[in-house]
Amino acid sequence: MLLLTVATENEIAPLKEELAATPGVDLFVTGMGPVTAAASLASYLGRCGGSIKGVLNIGVAGAYPGSGPTLLDLCLARQEVLGDFGICMTEGMRDFDPEIAGVAAPLLFDNGLVSRLKTILQKNGTDFIEANFVTVCCCSGTTERGRFLRDKFGAGCENMEGAAVALACSHFAIPCAELRCVSNMVEDRDTGKWQLAAAIEKICVATGVFVREYVAAAASST
């Protein structure tokens, strides 16, 4: 079973009817934010994890200007990190001692599911950018904050659930991949510039491409 996770219902709406009719694929809406996502997904995997062969986390993201990704680019996570886990100081944010805060270490996406996702997208002519992702509790609303996180983590974009989903999957030894579409740039907040609907449509199209081929390959191997 392939599990698709998404933070909100609207981020999967264009694909939901097709998924409901596709065997071998399940959908789980985690809720927004790292705490809700980690708790809800861990509970789900505790009940159903034995049947899950891989988890694909999808959704939208904000891209850091000057990092590479821009509006409506598809981004594939190389790693996830908790962006606001640390000590907030006047001059910025300091990390906790790594010996007592292992969760702060980057969560790497290096497994067979990621390889299959890349292969299928490339085969179908779907362009994507590989980037480091940052998961935040409080989404960045200023250019200054975006630059800080971009430079601190060498990151391309941010979201609010990716590290939580990856961490939950790691506890259950389930391969995880993350694919998002850029809906906005991380700059002084102006939602009038956002392209949320177009980003949702694009991530759902790309996810549909992957799911159809993944399911077909699984069926042919049985």
C-alpha cells in the first residue's frame, strides 16, 4: 500500500476522486503544523503501518528567493530540518547542543521510494528541482526571515509538516518521499501574489502521474 499524506483537504481536492477509485493507494490528511502532523500520522501508522510500503508527502510550499526554486516549480526534498527548533536570541537563532537534541539533525530522503518517484517523473517529462526543505511552526512572513532560514540551512523552500511526516515514518521504518509545488515566495507577506490554486493543480497532476505508474508496476509484479 502506498500512503499519500497531505496537510489539508484542499491540497488534494483535484485528485481525490481518482484516488478513491485507485486500489493500492490510501490518503491521509494530517492536519496543519508539525505537532498535529506528527501526532496524527504516528497514530495512523500505529494502526495501519504494517500494510504501508511507502509514504509520499505532498502539498504546497513557500520558496526562498535566490535559492533556485520559484513560483510553480515542483520541488523534491533532499532533506528536512526543523527551522524554528532552537534558542531565539537577539542576533538570531542558536542551535541546541546536538548531543541532547538529536531531532534537530537533518532528516534525509534517500530510499527506494525517492528513486522511483524521480524515475517516474523524469520518464514522464515532469520537471522538478531537488532542494533542502525547512519545516516551521510559524510560516515566514518577511523577506528577512526567509533569507535567514535560506542561508542557515542552505534551503530552497519551507513548509509546516514535512519534517514531522519524515520523522514519524522513520520511527516505523517506512520509506518516505516529499514533493511540493511552490505557491508563493517567502518575502514580505502579500497573498495577492500567491498562486495557490495553480500550485495545488500542478502538485496533484504530478502526484497522479506517479500514482498511476506506481500502481501499475505493483499490479504487474503480483
